Amino acid sequence: MSPKVIRITAMDICRRYVVSGVVQGVGFRYHAQRQGQVLGLSGWVHNRADGDVELLAYGEPDRLEQLYNWLLRGPSMARVSGVRVEEMEADEEMEGFAIR
């Protein structure tokens, strides 16, 4: 199945999220990718060497807020202790929501 192409518009913004806690080895990336797809966002998610999970997401501000609210909980096996958020400049083209 090919990724859905999501066109980034002037109304879209980009945010970087770093999720801390028990977030690796619990399906966090898979579920975050799925959440991004359901919300119609484009971006990526990956595990960091320090044990956190990092996401970069592009989309409408209200959709990014919904993603943030989901990240505060994560999937059922995760134990999220914090989510750092940073506004970013959109500097790369994205298609779909990928696991890196």
C-alpha cells in the first residue's frame, strides 16, 4: 500500500516531539505512525539512542494538538513521563507518516 500524499499548505505547521518514559519496546512507533495517519498528518517517528522516541509532524494545528494529547498517553504498554514540543520550520517534503 503506497503512502497517502498529504499536501502541506500555508496553514500547516511543523512540530518536533520528544517522548520520554517507557516508550521503546512497547509498540510506540507503530501506534504513533498509525495515529499520524488517522489524523491526516505527514512526518516520521523513530527511536533515539537515549531511550526516547522522537517525532516530526506536519499538519493543521488542531490535528497536531490531537497528536500531542495522544502522545501524553501513548499505547497501553507505554508509560509516558513527558513530552517536549518544539515548533520547527518545514524543511523537508513528506509523504505519509513513516517509521525511521
